[in-house]
Amino acid sequence: MAGEHDDVPRMRAVAPATGRPLGTVAVAGPREVQAAVRESGEVQRLWAQLRLADRARYMARAAQAVIDEAPELVELVGAEQGRPRAEVEIGELLPAVETLQWLAENGPQILAGERAGISRVLHPLTRARWTYEPLGVVAVLGPAAEPFATPLGDVAVALMAGNGVVLKPSPHGALAGERIARVFARAGLPEGLLQVVHGHAATGGALVEAPGVAQVRFTGSAVAGGKVLEACARGVKRVVAELGGKDAAIVCADAQVPRAAQGIAWAAFTNAGQSGGSVERVYVLQEVAEPFLAALTERARSLRVGDPADPATEIGPLVGGERLHRLTELLEEAVALGATIHCGGPREVAGLSGAFCAPVVLTGVPPGARMAREEVPGPVVAVTVVAREEDAIAAVNDADLGLGASVWTADRYKGQRIARELRVGMVWMNHHLVARSAPQLPWGGVRGSGIGRARGAIALRTCAEPKVITWDPGAAGAFWWFPYDAALARTGRAVAQLRSARDADREAAWREGVPSVLSVAARTLRSARGHRRRARLAASPGASRRPD
């Protein structure tokens, strides 16, 4: 992005592969951000009154809008991100359609609320249920390298739950953010309910701290995410944050080595290694280490780096030159500390000015290297040979980030055992998802990878507030209402003893507590008769209010 001199500050979107200008968007200051939050909140009050089935129809129409606009979206997102067109089709458009259609089909049932069966000991006549009430306005801050499906899904989840939304796309995905708004506009979404604001850190900070924002849904770096979490803590705001990962793959001795190498190569290098769940570490058992490393290196060398508009290209440019600079620093430090690069590295592509990097496979990265602990913004994977599965588990758990991991094995039960021991939010066996392509499943990590989940039923419910609603017939007051006396205290003790697991306690309750229980029950019944008598008198013709 680059600024342009104008009455309104603007950002310029450029294609990372060529530097070609793609368009401009207006930059929102604090005043514009607050106005967007206010307008969304005003429309949200009406949107919240819609039935769940009606909101679901908007999701279905939005899915159809994505399908109808697919050719334009593929070209726009591919150009703005520098992604191969096949990746945009499969990694951006299909997940967006899947998410919207899943919300349309399942959202009403998930948010319908439930009846609650409560204890009849203290609440003998009470009926209870809970419903899900919208929060208000939700702020969505999108990532740099997954600019369409990821924020669109967060927007859709918040809308389905009855909220208004203010979307701030990444500066690297500004035009994709505008197309998200257009998709929902084509679906007939009420005007003003979804707002889009553009800018850099200052705009994001103003949105997070805006008084009318009830929840923030953030996807991005750990550094930026830490600031978002601090701001939400100060403002006592709900937050769902994915702060990236240092995803790992464990290749067991019984794994199908060719398939594991193929799958891990895709998980490490798709989207030029910039997805939130990209594999950056591989721990391979020594029995299969040599053939696995050979197969992975061969696959990495075969991937075509070049113009993302070419259908044959598999690795496009990084979304910004600053990413290549950081990646180069990490590689140089790792090599200086003893690591070996088997293939790949920064590369120039004839006729293109973008920041390209051919897929990198390393071995021997020491634990003290930053590459071993920090997220790498590009197509880089470090392979480490281990003697035992326990060593691989310990190494995966040693990282500060815990988004996802994969286990490659022919033994399902062994895979499940390893999965239980991994301190991550998601474990894939013989596969690895790098982004939110399965809307039915909760997406998110533990420890430094964030808070909350971005997909699945839990994501919908965290965009709403549970509200408990109960009904009592009003025939009598509860037996523990005033006045207090010794009989009420003994009744409470007797009821607790009757629920004891010890026979002696239950016998003591029957022996010593029955008189008190009968006394309190009689008092409650007399109160009930009094309530009914007064109700009949009040309802009789000509009844008048008498002074106490």
C-alpha cells in the first residue's frame, strides 16, 4: 500500500507480483470509525428482531453471490494477494461458500436455545430455558494473507447471531474486503449493518477501542494481537483472537512416506507458506528420516515459482517485501548457527518485481535459533530427526504457539494417543488444514496462538449472549422465603442429608428432619391458599382495594 495526496487520505492497492496499481480505498480516521460503529449499531437493533430462519436466508443468498461473482473474485484476490488462481478457487472461494451455506442450514438450530431441566428440590414448579441474544456490534480485523474467506466467515458468523459488523481488512487485502461487503449487499443485507473501514494500525486501534464495539474478532500476528488483547482487557470487551501458529507435523515410523511428504509439502508451501496454519516444523522418526527428507526435498524443488496469473504457477510472491526481508534474516541466522538448507531461498523471477521465495527445506536448526521458535512468514519448513515419538511430542509442545499439528501414521489408535498429548488446538491425522476450510469444526489454538474459536457451533454461540428465562406459576412463594426460623434451617439440613451418599445421613434426615420439613411444608401451603384467595377477591366483580 502507498498513500496518495487527496482531500481524503487514501491507500493504494498494488499487485505484489508486479507492483501494478489495482485501486484505492479511503483511509478511516477515529471519527469515521466511530461513525461506522454507530451506524451499524442503529441498524443492528432492527436486524436482531429478525427470526433466525430469515437471517439464514441472507447467508444462503450471500453464498450464491460468491458463486455468481467467482470469476471476478478469483482475478481480484489472486492479483491483490499474488496467489495462484487454483489456490484462490480452492482456498478462498470454496471455504467462503461452504461457511455461508453451513450457517444457512445449521445456524437457526444452533442458536435456537434450549429448555433446561433444573432441580425439583429447590425449584419444584419452575420451568426454564435459555436463548441466545445478539451482542451488538462486532469488530472483525482480517489477516494479510487470507483476505477473503477468513474475514468473510467471521463477518457471517457475527451477522447470523444477530449482530452488526464493522470490518477492517488488512491493508494487503483492502479490495478483498470491499468485495466482502459487495457480496452481502447483493444478498440484500440491510444497508448500514455491515460497515468497512480501511487503514493501518491506528484505524485498527480506533475500532478496537470504539465504545460501541461489544466483541473483537482478530486474525493476525502475535505482536498486533497482543495489543488487541490488551485493549479489549482495558475495555472489558469479548475477544476471539487467532495469533498465528508454529504448526508441526510428526511423521511416525509406520507412515506412508510418499503420501506424508506430499501432504506436508502442500501444508508447508501452499499460499507461499503464509497461512495461519502452515506447517513450519517436521519431526520425523529416524527409521524413515532419510526417505522422507529426500521425498520432501524433491517435491519442494519441483514446485513452480512465478507469475500467479499463470495457471501452472504453484508458488507466488509474498504479500510484501518486508516479509521476504524477515524471512531472509531468519534463514541467515539459522545457517550461521549450524542449519543446512537443502533447497530453496529468495529468488528473482524474470519480468516480475515481487518478493519471491522458492520453498525452503532445512535440517539441523538448533533450538536457540529464532526460526525454531518464531513464526516464519514464508515457504520454509525445518525437519528434525527424532529417536522416539515421545521426543517428537515434547518438541511440538515446547513451542510458545499451539495452533495445530498433524500426525502421519498408519495406526489410528497411536495417532489418537499422540493427539491427546499434543498441547495444540487442532490435530489432523494424515492430513493438515492450514486455514478454516471446514466450517463445522472449531478453529483456534491454545497458549500463545490465541483465545476462542472462529468456526463451528461454538463460534456462533460466542457471538451471542445466553439469556436465562424462567416461569413460576405464582401459586405460592418458595419455602425459603421470609420469615426465617429454626424449622427452616433444620429443613435445609434435612434436604441436604437426604441427598447424601451415606445411609446414616439419610436415616438421620428422616428421623430428625421430618417434623421441620412438615412444618415448613404446612406454612408454604397456607401461604399458597392465602395467595389464591386474595387473587380470587382481586378478580371478582366490584372488588376494591382495601387499606392494609
